[in-house]
Amino acid sequence: TRGRKVVEEFITLEQFIIDQQERFPHSTGAFSRLLRDISVAAKIVNRDIRRAGLVDIFGTTGKVNIHGEVQQKLDALAHEEFVRALRRGGECCLIGSEEHAEAIPLSANGEGDGRYIVLLDPLDGSSNVDVNVSVGTIFSIYRLPDEYETPTLEAALQPGSKQVAAGYIVYGSSTMLVYTTGNGVNGFTLDPSIGEFILSHPNIRIPKTGSIYSINEGNFNSFEEGLKRFIRWAQEEDKATGRPFSTRYIGSFVSDFHRNLLKGGIYMYPATKKNPEGKLRLMYEANPMAFIVEQAGGRASDGHRRILDIVPEKLHQRTPLFIGSEELVRTVEEFLQGKR
Ligand code: P6P
């Protein structure tokens, strides 16, 4: 240590994945390689986002995605980077992406033996990039059920309870990758000087309650009565329950979710006049975050049903979403179900 800074012990994501794999002696390593492929794509997208202001990748492609939303160039770039990384890695046989109307089979005509399905929101909240607000990627991973020889959309439409892993990358003041495989939730921060994700938030637990709520109150008039009552309740003075709550709404789900996961709080995107089914998509927004929040001790519902129990019918179907600290989600459910 003569004159040299003693490097703190740190664990890279790669090392963490290998350590986790050793808990499953029969594992072939395919899942570990899939997670690595995702982390490589995340680093590439991170690079693209960090330089967005410098090269012409702002603005839109002029195309609209299947939801009628103008596709930002970075949306398309992020989608392509993840598809390329997953195709190159060979462990994924089918991708469902917000940016693509149909599911994308990767092992065309049966070649390749990838047995994992990845659902993806390549860049959620991308309209925030050109105003320098954090955005994120969300991913959800299923196994191709044994009864399927080749991957089909039907094989992808599994309830969230069947996910083998879920995670997100938040491209914020630092870039973090947070994921679960059903053994708790762990967060890794990218050290750009060495290009490695370093374990920075081991075993994340969401506080049982909190005093932050995230919702677009511009839609207040179209909220159902129970939700209006919850919001009025949240704004009453009651020191014992930390009220009045604070609202924090960034307009970027991954960022709002990540802050609430660490500090406690609830994110709500209910049915509104403009989005009568809610705005968030079940397969690649609500399900992965519901898996993560439950693994961290929180709760996620559509106001009546557990998100992970919803049996999907369409790749891009939407759902109302109430997600975060267990007590806050239970409270809003009581208001929505007329019990308060
Ligand atoms: P609104 C971004 O488009 C997004 O899908 C989420 O990231 C965000 O929380 C929400 O929509 C914002 O929607 O209707 O409040 O602008």
C-alpha cells in the first residue's frame, strides 16, 4: 500500500452473477450469460444517452410506435442495442418490446437453443431525454416452457408470477442496474472509469410505509371517487402518519419507482379518461416492477388484483398500477374498494 490507495473491496455484477449461479449446481450458465448480455446492452445505451446532447440522436424518427406515440430516436436505438445484444448472446429465443408491434423470434427456423424470453421497455420515459430528465430500461425474463419446441407469442404471455428475473436500468445522475431472480433485490452502480457495474445496494428492502406519492394530478377530475378520497386523505395533516405526504412525479416511471423503492412511497397510474385501461403496460412495465417490489417487501396491484396474478391476453395490454410500500398500496386499495 506504499503511496497506493487501497482499493476498497468491491463486487462487480459479473462476479455477483457467478456467485449466484453457484447456488444452482445444475445451472448451465445460460441464465448468467443472458444477464451479462443485458448488462452489456445497458452500458451501450448508457453511452448513447450520455452523448445524446453531442450528436444528432435527439429528436424523433418521425415514425410512431404501435401506441401512436412519436418514436424518439433514442427509443429506437435502445431497442436495437438490446435486440442486437440478445441475438448475439444466443440465450434468448423471443423478445417482446414496447417499440415493436409483434414479438421478435431470435432463433429463426428452430436454429439456436435459447430457452429464455425477454420482455422489454427499451427506454421508458424517453421524451424526457432531451430535457435532461432521467429515463430507464425495464426487462422481464421468462423461461420458454418445455412443451414449446419453438417460441411463440403465446409462450411469452405468462402471468408475472412465472418470471425468472426482472430488472431495470436507471440512467440518472449515476447509472444503476437493479434486478431480482427471486432471491431478493440488488442494485449495482456503473463505474464509468472501469465500465463495470459495482454492487452498491445489496439486498434492497422498501420501507413498509412512506410519505411520498407519485401520480399525475392533472388527471384528478377523471379519477374514480375512491382515489380522490385517498389523495385528499394524503393531504390531511396527521403527524403520526407522516401526512400531509409529498408528491414527487418525474414523468419517468423508472425514476419515480427507484426513488420510492429506496425511500418508501407509492406510484399510481390509474385508469383515466385518456387511458381507461391505465397507461402502464402489464408485460414489460407493471410485471417486472411488481416482481422487484414484492421481492423488496412491497406490494403491487391494479387496485383490486395482485399484478403478478393477472393472466395476460395481449403483448401490449395496459393495466392500472398502484405500486410501492406495502401499507400505502393496501391503504389506497381500501379507498378504491370502498372500505374507507
Ligand atoms: P403522464 C412515460 O411515458 C410513462 O410511460 C412513464 O414513464 C411515466 O410515469 C408516465 O408515462 C407519465 O405519463 O400521462 O403522466 O405524462
